Amino acid sequence: MNIETAQQPSGSLAIQTHQLRFRWPKQQAPLMFPDIQLHRGEHLFLRGPSGTGKSTLLSMLAGMMLPEAGSMHLLGTNLSELKGGARDQFRADHMGVIFQQFNLVPYLSALANVTLPCRLSSRRRQQAQGSPDAAASALLRDLSIPESLWHRQVTEMSIGQQQRVAAARALIGSPEIILADEPTSALDTDNRDRFIELLLTLAHEHRCSVVFVSHDRSLANHFHHQLSLGGES
């Protein structure tokens, strides 16, 4: 199954994959992935049963793992041809990643965690509205994180609050691509809806593409495209 939009030039593609295949060590059968062509500013909802490779696909798109076979171009760059350090910098400059386990830095405050991409990427720092601290404060406020928590270590926050801090970190500096792995799993309905609204509003404003993994089918209608892995209907 291909995800594509007709009558748009190939230069407008945010993500293009072809015949991706990945095999875990000692795993007999490889994971096979449908081809994706996602244009800039469009959003993809990715679902499927556990074990079908949703998180693996996101990790490959983020450049943290390489496929056994196939190609993946992000913003016109062949990610598989970059060395590890170059892939890391490409991710820092162009992608916001919301990990399933958050991957926040435990000894940093919420505010410092959110501004971290701006310290790793001059591009993200320049694109942050105002200063990185001002941009981070605006995101935390929009995601309903009380100001009294901004300067506390993230370990003092609830799981739902940590998840929203991770989302703010991904959004800061207007990256072209957002990769989100179950980003609403720890949120109640109100905060889930607020997060989705903020994510897609900011993505629209900055022509950012979103790949969003979730088991929650009720969210699918918010996205331009849907893709199921593992033969799920």
C-alpha cells in the first residue's frame, strides 16, 4: 500500500520509502513494510497489532536503525547513506521525535528538557519563536503544564505531564517532520484532544509532516492518511 498524493512534484515529499525490510537478530522472518510517499505538510496515522513493526518503522525513519534492505528518503536525503553522526545531526535539525518511553533527561528541568533540541541544533534554535526559553514556555503553557513545574526535574512530574513535556520538546524549533510513537497513551481524553489539536495546528502553521503511531482508532480521522501494518483491516 502506498501513501501518496497525486499531482505534486517529488521535491515536495517529506518521506519516501521503497521496499523497506528489517530483521531483528535471531529473527527468522523479516519485517516487511509498505511503501510510503508522504508530502510535506501531510499527516499519516499508523496502526497495527503489537509486533508488526510500528516502532521499528519510526526508529528507521528517525535514522536510529537502518533497514536490512530498501531505501528511505527524508526531505530528499537518503538517510541510509549517511553515517551515524550525520544521521544524528539530520534528526536534530529536521525531526521532532516523541518516544514511547519519553526519553527525557531525568536530572534536567521540564524547561531544560524542552529547549534541549535548540542546544543540539542551531537550525532549531534559529527557528524557535523568540528565544528557546520563550518558545518552550509557550509550548508548556499550551499543553497545560503548570508554571510551578517548569523548573522542577521531570522525575517529579506525573507520567501524563512527562509525556506532554516530551511532546513540547519535539515541537520546539519547527522541525519539518514529527515522528510520534503512542504520544497520547498516558493522557486523559481532555489532554489527549488538546495535544492532538496543538500538534496538528502547529504542523499546519509550519507545513510540518507528522507520522503518528497509535492503537486508538478514534484518532485516525484527524489525519490525512492511514496505514495499517500486519494485514490489519
